[in-house]
Amino acid sequence: MGNMPAQFRTKSGGIDPSVRGYQFLFHANECNRCPGCGRAQWYVGRLTAECVFCGTALPLAEAHWSESGATPQRFAQVEPIDWSDRRRYERKNGDGRVLQLLIDGQRHEFKVHDISVGGLKGDAPVELEDAQKVEVVFEGGRTVSAKVRWTEGEMAGLSFTGPVLIDLTRPE
């Protein structure tokens, strides 16, 4: 520490890392890319985070430093992110809408709970399996291919497999 340049030292002789200019920091609850390898998987400690792949260590943005070094400090509780509700497309309420599902050539009613241009969720008329291919028939007779993404009890989530070029979120 004795060979640290003078511009990084405080009047009392300690080190002031804030005068170094731009520095990479690890931010909690954000996607942090490693400046060494570009990946985003980390071992996170109290003061630093270390890249799992290449070992690059970054200081935590929330960590505070004093002249004598790192001072652990209690952080405010960070609200957890609900990753299950991050959607690519805006969902709209089904408002009692009933569409038809073509399953193995047979039509079944599908009561829609919510719908987006990427897919829909509703009451499954028959038992469906994950990754099963079905056809969704809209009010105007338009048919769109879909795949079962998940099932939970009598509820099912379907994603459209091809590009959907029309607004399927409201009746025609």
C-alpha cells in the first residue's frame, strides 16, 4: 500500500477509491455481465462478487468503504423480483371470452383467462400434456398453431408457435 500514487490518497494517508475514475461495480437485482468474459453468473459475498467462470472480482455497489478499508454495513432489504411475471407481451383479461381448441381434429371450448400476442391462458377442456401441439380457432374462424407450455390442474398456458400478425387480443 506504500507505493500507491499520491492522487489516490486522502489527506490522512488513506486510499480514496472514488478518485480512480470509472470502475465496474456489481449491482444487486440487476443482470451484471462480467467485464472479463461477458458471462453473468456470480459468487456474491458481503463486499465483492466473483465471476464463476473467469474469477474476475467486482466490488458490490452497495458496499461502503472507509479510509481504513471496507466497513460492513447492513443493507436495506431489497424486494425480490418475481421473475415468473416478466412477459414479452402485454396480457389482456379474457373477459369471459371462449375460443375453440382443435385437439386431434376435435373441437373443444377453451375459456380464456388472459391473452397476449404471444399466447393465452385458460381452462383446459380436456387433459393436455406439456409441449402438445394444438390449434386455436378465433371468433372469426382464423386458426393459429399453438403449443402447450404448462398445465396446472384444469388451467393451461399456450404459446403461439408461428408469427401472429394480427391483433388477437380482442374479438373480431
